[in-house]
Amino acid sequence: MVNLNVDLGRGLKLKNPVMTASGTFGYGEEFADFIDLNRLGGYIVKGTTLNPREGNDYPRMAETPSGMLNAVGLQNKGVDYFISHIYPRIREVDAAMVVNVSGASPEDYAEVCRRLAPLDKVAAIEVNISCPNVKQGGMAFGTTCEGAATITRAVREAFPRHVIVKLSPNVTSVSDIALAVEAEGADSVSLINTLMGMAIDVERRRPCLSTITGGLSGPAVRPVAVRMVWQVAKAVKIPVVGLGGITCGRDALEFIMAGATAIEVGTANFMDPAVTMRVLDEIEDYCACHGVADISELRGII
């Protein structure tokens, strides 16, 4: 038997390192016909804001070589709707529930977290300071140490349990941003969010997305993501969650060997709704075949 349990600190213990990336897995219940949600280490629900958001105009998704661009723009019905309608339906899933939160100001972030704090099954929040597809908030806070620190400080004061801060790759030094949020009380960091990208429809002679630019995800970004996880894991003392282009167990193991404690599967969920189970099984098979008794033996091994 292989021990896949991981501990991200401040009460966030996972039965295995496989989680789902926000915005690619809905609220989890959408995938219940395809997988056993209880086998996941954790699931991160879609981005939640203080007030409802319509998101960006269509078109807001475009396929690219080995990936996709998205500019959804955090469409959701707001935190109160989540609390009253979604949370009661998913609270019994036996996996760590993490709510991804975003806002247009530090006060917005803090208020969302305050409203989520009484929900005992919300094991953690993931603070989105790195979304490239919104005009206010989002990446504007995640590209400077001061901005990232300000949001982290506000959230830390409002939420008593585990705080994950999701980092942007669209920065000069991701390690400096990670150190800034660690200093303000982040319990862990997750990276990477999407890379800024653009695609043009040459027949129509116009951008493929209504917003012109969008967030690039999928296998194309994985080498960049692994490199950044490796850099951040060496710089901070808090756990790192790795994501970016994971499609199989070996992809996930790259992140773990680079220093990640847990991983998130994102874009691959669109291609194969059962991919998380395959990733989990392949991680376990690898450990069994290579005589690895505990997944922690591989963390940061390079």
C-alpha cells in the first residue's frame, strides 16, 4: 500500500494530492456521473465573487495548439447564491472543499471570506489574485508584491482556516510574489494560473476572443509551470500546489518532484471528465512500481 496522504497545514489534510482546478470543474456535482468525487483529495469550486457577474461577452474560449485560451471573466451568481443553493448540495462530498474567491478590492475579497467562514465544510479558500480576464481586481493585485500582500492580509483577517493564494505567471519574479504572500499569512500557494495569450482568426481578420487576449492553459504551459513551481518551492517555507497542463500521472509527478505537495488538474477535465481518477491511479501505480511507500518521498526530489 502506498501512503498518498498530504498535509498542507492549518488543518488542510488531503487523502491524496489530486485536486481540481477552479473554473474547470464547476461545483463538482457536474462531474458526479463520471467519477467518484469522494476519491479526490480536494475539489476547488469555480471562482466566487461578492456580487453576481455575467462574465465577458462571447466568444470567450478558443482552442490553441496543445491548449486553449479562455476569457470567461469569472461568471458566477455571487457568494450568497453559493451559500444558499450550491453549498447544501455538495457539503457531504468526502473530499476537501476549497472555494476560489475573487474581488475588485481588498474589501470585496474580505467580505466574501467572512461570509464563507461559518460554512464548516469549506476547508480552505483559494485567493485568486491572478485572473487575467477581468478588468478590475484579478491579475491587477497579483503582479506586484504590494498588491498581493494587501489582498492576502485582508483575507487572512477574515478567514480563520486554510488560505491558499493562487499566483500569476505573468510577472517578473514569481518567487518574490510568493514570499510576499507568505509574509502576510498565506498557508500555501498555488501556481500557475493562466498565461496571457492571444489568437487571431485569419479568415475573419479579427481576434478569436471578444476580449482580444485571454488566459492560455493546457499542456503547452506545463514546462513553464513546472519551472515556476520549482523556483517557488525553493524560496518559501509554506507548501506549494502545482498546476498547469496536467493530463496524466507522470505530469503530476513532475510537479511533485519539483517541490509541490499537491496538484490541481484543470483543462484536461474538459477533454476527459474522468481524468482525475486516471491521474490518481497512475500516481499510485508509479509509486508501487518504484518502491515508493509514501508520496512525500518524491517531493522536491530533484
